Amino acid sequence: MPGLVKIGKTTKNPQERAKELSSATGVATPFELVYQRLFNNCHEAEKKVHMFLENKGFRLNNSREFFEMSTTDAINTILAIDDEEEIVDDFFCEKDGDEDNAENIGMIFFNKGMDYYLGENGYFQDFDKALENFQKSTEYGITEAYHGMYLFI
């Protein structure tokens, strides 16, 4: 859907959610995941983004999550969110008490740490961000992250 972006929240893996949305018979082309970000409160973050874009006239329909804008402008809007709760990191909305989800989040932090450490997958090399992600990963019980933290000693 050239010129349109869908901005929404999910408590699932965003790639899986995009596949679910794409499987509907009324969808002309598959959804392509362009950007993902984890918030402590994804519900409030989504409201803020939608309200901001609606006030700017980008929203196509008040009851839908589609906006007529470039993906760059959409990403910049998400990056500019001044959330009362600190942004945790890129990925999906955390669900309390879900061990599988916690492990997934931990691995996302670990993989993001490696991306920052190596400067891969669209990330610039940034050792501070790599270490921060390794540390967050350990909070979710990912033991591999301790090895990543040794890279900084």
C-alpha cells in the first residue's frame, strides 16, 4: 500500500503479527514490518502517536491505524514520543508474568546487543548501547548475555 503506513501495538512478535494481518483475504499485498519498538506502556505510546498524527492530518480514518505518510516520518514520530515511562527498547509490548515472552524479550535484547557491538543489521557500532542491551538481557535470564558483557571488560 504505497504511501500508507500502519502504526499499531502488539503483545506478540511483530513479524508474526504482520503475517497474521497479511493472511486476511481482503489484503491486497502483505504487510512489511519496517520498524518496531518496545515501550513499558505500549498502550499509552500508541495513543500518543495516533493522536499526534491525527492532529497533523495524517490519519486516514479515525477508527483505523493507517496514516498517509512516509515510513521515515512515521519512525521519527515514534522516536519523538516523550513517554512518562522510560522507553525500554525496540521490539514489542512486554506482558507481565509471561515466561515465554520474557525469554523472547531477553533474546531480543541480547541480539540487539550483538548488532550494536558488531555494527550489523542496520545498527551503527555503539559499545555503550551494546553493553546496555546485554545487561537488560541478563535481567530476563539470558545467560549468553554475560558472555557479551565480557567483551567490555
